[in-house]
Amino acid sequence: MQFRKHTVTRRYLAVAHGRVISQTIRSSLARDRGDGRRGSTTLADAGKPAVTHVAALDFLPSPRRGRGAGGEGELGGYTLLSCQLETGRTHQIRIHLAELGHPICGERVYNRAFQGKPVEDASGAPRLALHAAELGFIHPVTEEPLHWEMPMPPDLREFVERLRSS
């Protein structure tokens, strides 16, 4: 019931391509956007509402371009993000960021616009740079608030530190 009422706290950390600004992303997600992949649709009754609150935590320079002038091209650099789910559709964060033109580093499915070419990923991400960082809800029987936070795993932490130091 808490999931249906959107009262469960679900927060993820992600590293996305380019400079992403803090925002709320709203769309209607469908199982098939027309190419076999999930994605947003404008067709009435074809999808379900999806809301992701994105907060930019840190801008990370591109390792091959550095911090200097001209080193932050359209997809130059990366953004460390906190993504809070209001709804919880399958692959919601991955889809929302990709549709903004900022796919998650290491993304292999949602790394292109509808019928477009894949976005080049030179980030060196060891895997999809998405981490479930926080979960919280009210225990359905005891009504005790339950809350867990998980630090970023070593492989993603090292990836972020490598980007920060480049």
C-alpha cells in the first residue's frame, strides 16, 4: 500500500553523461516505445505515470578532456546525481536520464534516442553507474519507521574518484 501511495523512500546515486541540472522529470512510460525498448509516450492510455526527482551533487570532468576551457562539450564531463523515485516503474531512472540526453555511464540499453545512434561512453564505468543508496518505509504491523542507507560499492566509488581526480 505504501508503494501505491508513493510514501516509500527510494533514492539512488547515478553518474550520468554531461552536465545535468536538478529537476523533476515527469513522463508516461510504456513497455514498448516502438523499437522494443521501454520509454516515454504521449499516447493516451499507453503508459503509466513516472516521476523522478533529480538532484545534481557534483560535476565530474571528462578524463580525456580535463577541466580546462572547451573540455565540457555537449557530453564532456559527467554529473553525480541523487535520484529520488516518486513512482517506481521498471528502469525509470535509466529511461528518464537517457531521454534527457544524459544516459547513465555504463548504460547499454537506454543509451540512444528513439531510433537514434548509441551515445558513445568513454567514461570507463565498470558497469551501470547506478546504486540503490536509500530505502525507507513504515513497518506495516508495528508502524515503526524503517530506514536503510547503503554506501556506494567500491567499484563505483573508485570510478567516481577517478573522474574527480582527472
